[in-house]
Amino acid sequence: MDFLKTLQIQSKNPGVSTGSTWIKTNAEIISSYSPVDGSLIGSVVSADKKAYDAVVTKAQSAFEEWRMWPAPKRGEIVRQLGEELRKFKDPLGKLVSYEMGKSLQEGLGEVQEMIDICDFAVGLSRQLHGLTMHSERPGHRMYEQYHPLGIVGIISAFNFPVAVWSWNTMLAWICGDVAIWKPSEKTPLCGIACQKIIQTVFKKNNVPEGVSCLVSGGREVGEWMSNDLRVPLVSATGSTRMGKAVAASVGQRLGRSLLELGGNNAIIISKEADLNIAMIAATFGAVGTAGQRCTTTRRLIIHEKIYNKFKDMLIHAYKQLKIGNPLNEKNHVGPLIDKDAVNMYLSAIEKCKAEGGKFIVEGGVLKGKGYESGCYVKPCIAEAKNSFEIVQHETFAPILYIMKYKTMDEAIAMQNGVPQGLSSSIVTNNLREAERFLSQAGSDCGIANVNIGTSGAEIGGAFGGEKETGGGRESGSDAWKVYMRRQTNTINYTDRLPLAQGIKFDL
């Protein structure tokens, strides 16, 4: 395929890099099969411990120089990288779609997120501000400033194989940090492609070798990183189970972890909702990326007075969905990432039925021409209760649970009544309902929307959630502060030394 050639993806690729240098190992080979058609796209050679340690050593050395570059100069490198990503948007978007399985529109949209965070970071590189405050001691000045941390370890998930890495990396770079990236072993070629795009810009600007590092591999690489005292911050995106393991390891050594974990997102649909808006928000939210977004809509909490009407609208909308090759822009839904995901989807359906769930749109695995990979499934809808055990868990697949409510208090309690706390939404034309949902007694999620769905966050806002979602924040707003260490400074510009709190110490 032309886009693979353009991105310099080979049949076998070394998976460890410090920038322009690629390190060969004899470790495990990761084969990347496309869920689109089951084809072997290419393979990547994993890191071994020796290669990992070599990468960390090089990154430490690079940090010593990179942190001394003025932040606007670091921002200029990120600006050029944004321009390079614009050149490669089409082939990289196609690789994301083909290796991960999301629709081409979503693949291109993910690369656009990378471009957008580059633009955001460039402006931010001139705004890494602290605070100035008055001292209680005469002739003293106090202020706060931020300094780079050092090495930022990034563990990303398959569902956004390039965007989430860029959210972390672009901010880390303008802050003066260096980055070591462990891409998902399910989408390793996306990591190779990004590293090759980066090395062109870095080489042209004499960026130190080690500012951008890639360490491909499985679980063991994440464990090395999480236990490594040389890595002060580990940013991990994935399941709650994985996040708990990372948090425990990093916390044990008193490091920092930035966690973006599972979601179990709901839309409350009021009796005063614009049902056309609600329909689009619910349908895209539930089936986009084949239900494999952390912000996927998994629950609809619908007012009892419009429940039957909206249920009929949902059934009609699902009949219009086109499932197939995601590189065909006419298709709405592509495949799940692999057959393990298919098995989890089927298991969740059976568990829902066993608990009393009633499917109004049946699920199942698609077979026949165009579905040879065995990874294409039908988006389905079940009438269920919020208390069902399966509803309380995140299933990374296009299964939507719908349920009724009577009062807004009941709806908000249902919305909040799950362990996860990432994204949430209400569709209503009632101002009081909207403000109630956004109040301190409303949604307990990190993201709360009105008259839009649960997915599709913009990079300008801080992204993340509460409870079992991990509490981390990435991307916009002041999320940059997590990549830096905070320092309070006091300067005495007099010829005396008064002590704080009026303490006397005379010699």
C-alpha cells in the first residue's frame, strides 16, 4: 500500500530508537495484523532490557542540553513538527485506520488532533508562567516558577495510537522534558511512523539525540518504565487494571503518574431534549471507533415520557449504519481491534442477557465477503438496569445500554452510579436542568457536556476523569503543569535578614 511506503514502514522494523538512531535487538518480534482484512502489515522487533537502559541513558544526556533551550525555541521545533504532520496527514491517517480499524475520517481526525496540539503547544511555549506574591518581610520578593522534570515515560493505548502520545509529548517538549514512548503492542507501526516523521525535523534543527525515544514491546517495557527511578513521570493510558498496576509501581518509588483509564459514559436525555441532537450524539457516541473510545457512550438514561419514542428512533438509526472496511468513507463502523476484543463483546452480550437484559437491536459477528478478518461485529442495544454487573463495567465494544428515569435527581444518581468518571452529557433545552447537571451536585465526571455527546473532546480543554478513570489531565488548559516541577523563590534585596513570622534571632 502506498501509504506504508510513504511512511517508510518495512516488513520488519527495529522498534527501539533514540531519534535518528535505531537500536537492533534479538528480542521478541511483534507482528501487526490489520483487523480490516487480517493481513500482516509488518513486524516490529521489541526492546530488551539492555536496549531500554541504553535509551534511558541517552534520554538523560539529552535532557541536560534540551532543558537549556529557551522554551520559545523548543516551541519552534514543535511548530515545524506540526507542519510536517500536515504533509503526512493523509498517509498517517490511513495507517491509523488500517492498523487500528477506525474509520478513515476518524483516522484523519486523529492526525488533526496531533496538528492541533502542536499549534496549542507552540503558543504555550511563551506562557509557562508562575506567580508573584507579596512577602511579609520588608525588602523581600517572592515568586513561583516551573522547571522541567526530566524524562517523561508515555504508555499509550491502541484505540488512539498517535493522538494521545502527541498530547503528552508536545507539552512535555515545550516544558523542556524529553520523552520515551511505549506504543501499544497492538498498533506498533504507528509508533514507528511517528518517530520517522519526527527525526526529519529534529535532524534539521540539531535537536539532541534522545529527546524523542521509542521503546516498543509488551507489558515488561511498561513495568521497566514504571519501576525506573530515572523516569520521574509516567503517563499511562489504558484499562483501569493496567492503571492500578502502574500507579502502585510508580507510587512505591514516590514518582508521579498521570493516568487516563476506563470510562463508562452516559447521556441523560431529558423530556425537554432536542431529540434530533440527542439521536446524533447517542449514535455516534456509541458506535464511533466501533465502541473502542474511552469516551464512548455506553449508557443512555432516558426520561420515561419520551423513552418509547426515542427507543424507536434509535432502532431506526441503527438500521442505517454501514459496517465494513474503514478505508471506505461510506462506512460508519469498522472492525474491533482483534479477536480477543470480539470474544469480550460476545461475552458481555451473554452476561447482559443472563442478568435480564433485553436486546432491541441484536448483536453478533459478521461473516462473509469483506468480513474475513473475523473482527467485524454488529453494534447492538439492550434495555438494562444500571445495577447490572455488566453495565457497571466498561466493555470496549459497540454495546449500548438504555434505561428509564423519572426525576433529574434519579438520572444524575444513575449517571454517577458507576465506578468510572470520565465523560458525561445531558441533552436538554431546560436551563435549570443543564445547570443542575453541571453543578457540584451534578455529574461527578471530569468531562460534563450539555447538548453534545460524550466523545469528541477538543484539545484546548484539559482531558481526563475521576474515580477509576484515574484523575489525570492531559492536553489543554493548565495540564502542562504536571510535566514540570514547581519551585517557590524568595529574594532578599536588603542588607538585613528579618525572619518570617516575626521570629527574633539576635547574635
